[in-house]
Amino acid sequence: MLKKILFIFLSLFLLNSLSYAKDPSTRVLLGTSKSYSISPSKGQYSIEIGEQKMRGQKPFKVQFHKQGLLINDKLYKTSYLKLEGVKAFKANGIAYRGDLVIHREKYTLSMVNYVGLEEYLLSVVPAEVYKSWDKEALKAQAVAARTYALYEMKRNRKNKSRKFDLYNDTRSQVYRGISSEHPKTTQAVLSTKGQVLTYNGALVKSYFSSSIGGVSAAGLEIGDNKPYLRPIKSYHSSQNPNKQWTMKIPLTKLQQQYKTSKITQVGVKSRTLSGRIEYIQIKDNKGKVKTVRGDHFRSKLGSSKMKSTLAQVKVSNSGHLVIQGSGFGHGVGMGQWEAQELARRGAKYPQILRHFYYGTKLKKIY
């Protein structure tokens, strides 16, 4: 227990000081399930089960039990298991670097990967962008991902009861373990090791999305009024699959989703500073009007279908709502496809980062 307290204290001190002897460990939530099949890497490993310690060499199974944890069908009255002393492990067939912690929650087990930040990035960068991209775009992504992870670690560890720092999906950053790693993106991570973005000496929240559609959104548009998150115009990439897109939805389906009578009109009520839909209005044949936030409307329709709120809407004669837009994602901060286009035109990664994050500076913190 004392070791755990010292680890948390040291992690908080390092995160607040912006000075590191080496890359810190992060905690990534890999998922929740009733059971896990764990295969540690070759060699002997140790398992900490509550206050007990065990050693082993073979794969094992962990299952939820209302009184604790079942490990290879033996009940341990504890809510905590830690696998350590291994360089990597497989959980339900997926390989990860680092250590593993399993927590018993009320109805399920949560699986958390304790992994060095640089090793974490080896998986994140190729999961977020194309491995074939220009090396300067990959370096920019490595710095943005590192900065974002550290920012979230610092923020989340203020809550001492929280058991993880980052999700393994788009709620934080996409993390798929060892299988996604690639030599080209690994080189981008290694060549920028310890480099982060700062504004007035503090870490920035380095938002990014697939494509900003030619102009980024202000941070205020998602409720984060940081001075370095300004609307920035950027080059379109001819290779960007989301440069222009169109989606259609039958008005009858929209009626079902919003529980309205026959819809007669859908239009944009107001737009944000960057031209994105702020509020949208839906009118029915009874004269009722629903006013919906643009981001909520996008979420309702499906964010992979209505790819951004940088869009136009109209009702067609065929009884469909037609939405035509540009970009993919919230649009705040760096556009990944736009970063690739800047790199293709000769920009180096520090220039790319300064372009998207106004007034920021690169700093090597370990």
C-alpha cells in the first residue's frame, strides 16, 4: 500500500512540475468485461492480488465474482489484481506493452494498462494517422498525441479515486496495442521523444481531428476558450476523402428520432465563428419548432455519417434531408489531413504545430 501511495504522489509531482527524469507511466482503460484470458510474455511473472503475491509462468483466467475475483476458478476476496514483471502481455488475444491492473467494479471488471508514455505512443500514432504519410506530419501527430495524453493525465489525477487516465478510443486517443505499431511511426515517436506543446509555460490541450474542412473551429465552439485554439484556415488535401461529403436521411426517420409530426422544414438558425452549425431548427406541419444544437444534431444522426457541422442542409423534393459538408470531426486544433498537406508542401513539424496551435512553443521535458 505504501508503494502505491508513493507512486501516486510522485506521479502528481512530476505532472505538475513539467520536468521528468524519463517518460512517465500512463494508465489506459482497455475495456470492461466479466472475464479476461491473460497470457503474459515469456518468463516468470508476479501477480499482486490484494495483499497477496503469486508467481507464475502460464496463462491464467480472471473472472468477476460478487465476492471478489476468480483466478483460474479459485476465489480471492479482493477487488484488485496487478500483473507485473513482464514486458508485454495478451488480454483476450490482444498484445500490449507494460503491466496490467484489473479492478472489480460493482458488476464487471475493468482492465487498465500501465504503460510508459512513449511506448503508448508507439501504438497511438499509427492508429490515429496513415503510416504512409510524410514523416513531418507523423512527427506533428506524435507531439500532439504526447501533449494531449500528458494534459489528460494531469487533469484526471487530481481525482485520486480515478483508476485510469485515458480511454483507448476516440474519447481520448485510439490505442490498439502492439499490433498497430509500425517502424515509420515508431521513428516519429523516437525522434520527438519528450517534446510537448506549451503556452505560457503550461501544457496545452492539443485537440486534433481527422479533417478541419479547410478552417478549424475555435475552442469556444466546444466550450473550451483557450487562446491557442483559434479558427485557422488551412490547405485542403486533394487526397482527403472527407474534403467534401454528402449524406441523406429520410424525413420520416428524422421524425421518429425527434418524435415530431410531419417535418416541413429543416434549416440552420445560427453558425459559429468558423462557419459551423451552432443551432438547427426543425419545423413540423403543426407549427411546432425544435431548436437543436449542431453537435447534438450530428450525434443524433451519427457522427460517422454527418461527419462535421461545417455543413449546409436542405429538404429535397423526394422527402429527404440532404446534408453537404466538409471535414471530419469537431474541427478544433490540428486537422490531420491538413497537417499532411502542409508536410507535403515542405513544412517541418514545428511549423505545422505552430500553424494549428496559435502562440504555442515546443518544449522537451525529458
